[in-house]
Amino acid sequence: MSAASPIPKRPSLPRRMWRLLPDSIDRRVIAAAWATLVVQIGIVATGGLVRLTGSGLGCPTWPRCTDGSFVATPEMGIHGVIEFGNRLLTFVLVIVAIVTFLFVVRMRRTRRDLFWLALIIGLYVPVQAIIGGITVLTNLNPYVVGLHYLASAILVALAAVFVARVYAAPGPRARAVPSWYAITTHVTSLFVAITVIVGILVTGSGPHAGDGGAARNGLDAEFMQHVHSWPAYILLSLTLVLLVGAFRMPRTLRLPLWTGLLLAVEVAQTLIGLWQARTGLPIVLVNIHMTLAVLLVAAMAAVVMHLKAPVAASEDALLATRTHR
């Protein structure tokens, strides 16, 4: 009589859960990447509403909403509800960041780029929350508020890079466009940064302080609007150069699509900016303008990320570009 074969040992619960996580790019990873980008843009839009409705000090302290309560109280009215509601959205960002990191942790060797991007974004979210707390503790100092917005723009850029890398082939990458095009693209990205930073200063000099008693930065608001337009028009001109040049680039890079998106955001941003300036800065238009600014950052990040291709493909692309000339 043969000995009974041993019953295979069932994997432990942690091991079974580990095996449920993706080990390659699938729909879950793609969905998490897009969710990361959407929530980072969304928190800018809702944060703008907090400021534009005068609810920046709806919860007058941090991390509590009041000295005696972590949540808004009925006595605080609608401003407390708006400010506390925006604070709650931070937990949504944290959840999305954790889920995204878990979805790429098994790929930490094969897709180190995704692993490190997810980790950086996940660690950056609480830092951003702390900066938001400092804005409250400094009674909405306009420069701290501006830093808070700038930090959000950087998070949006990282999220856009993460989305682009999810769709990219793994492995070493190299420049797949002529040097003049790459240089022009990076100069364009510099003017995106300048335009956003000057826009932050413009907002800090305008009427929407987030609270009736909050200080302004003391700059001349009307003059700053003109200053803001200068890098914006240079940016628009550079983007037109990129768009025309994109049609001479390899089709696999899809640069016409991304530069076209960048141009579309800039045109919308310019039209909204002119409209809001001529209608007394209504909060709806100002909020759209603020949201478009981080969409601009995301679109620029997408263009930069499509300058490179896998090493072999990049060599073929550069050769094709020279031949096309």
C-alpha cells in the first residue's frame, strides 16, 4: 500500500493577498494612475472654491477644525462646512495614493520608475496637507497660500508623469527628437513654470484672499495682470513652434496630439483670463482659471515625457527624422 501523498500547505493570508496584487501593467494599474491625476487636479479645484468663497478660515485652526473639535460645528456655518469638506478630501488623496502604491509594489524591480513615482507621490500628499495647515495657522499669508498651490501643481506634474510612464514600454529610454526640439520643449516648460508662479503672485494681490481679514501681498494687482500676460504670450508662441515641429516628428511619439492638447489648454486659459479680468474676477471664472493652470502643467509634463522612446526605437526615430529632412 503506497503512502498517502502529503496535503499541500495552503499559503498564508498575507501571501495570498500579495499574489492578488498586479505583477504587470493591467487595468487596475491604469485606473489607479488616472485616479491619481484626477484627484490631484480635483483637490486644486475644491481648494480654489474654499478660497474664493471666503472659507479659508472656516476652520480657524489645524489639525483640529476648532480648539475643541476635529469637525466643523453648526455655529461655524457654511464656511466651516466648505473648509472642513476640503480637508476631508485629503483622505481621498491618501487612499488613492496607498492603493496606487500597492498596485505597483510587486513591480518594484521590473518597473522601478512606477514604484518610485508612486512612493514619492504618496509621501508628498501628507507634506502638502501640512503646508495647507500652515496656511491656516498663518492666517492665509498670501505667500504661504501660493506655496500651497505651487506644491499642488508639482503633485499634478508628478501624477501626469506617472500616467505617461504607465503607458510607456519598460527599459532604458533615449531622446527620440532632434536636439532643437527637445531644447525648445524644455524652454517651453520653463515658461509654464514662470507663468504659473507669476499667476500665483497675481492672485495674492487680488481681492480673493480666502477670508475678509487675510492680508494681501501688497503688489499692484492691475500691473501684475499685465506682467502675467508677458510669459503667457511667450509660452503660447513657443507652443505653436512645438506644434508645427511635432508634425515632422515620428508618429509613434504622438507629439502632435500632446502639443495640440497643450495649445488647447493655453488658448482656454488665455480666454478665461481675459474674460475674468474684464468682468470683475467672478469666482466661477477664477476657479476655472486656477484649475486650467494645473491642467497646463499636466499637459506640459505629457509633452516632455513623449520626447523619449525605448533606446532602439529612439535611434530609428532620429534616423527617420534626419531622412525626412
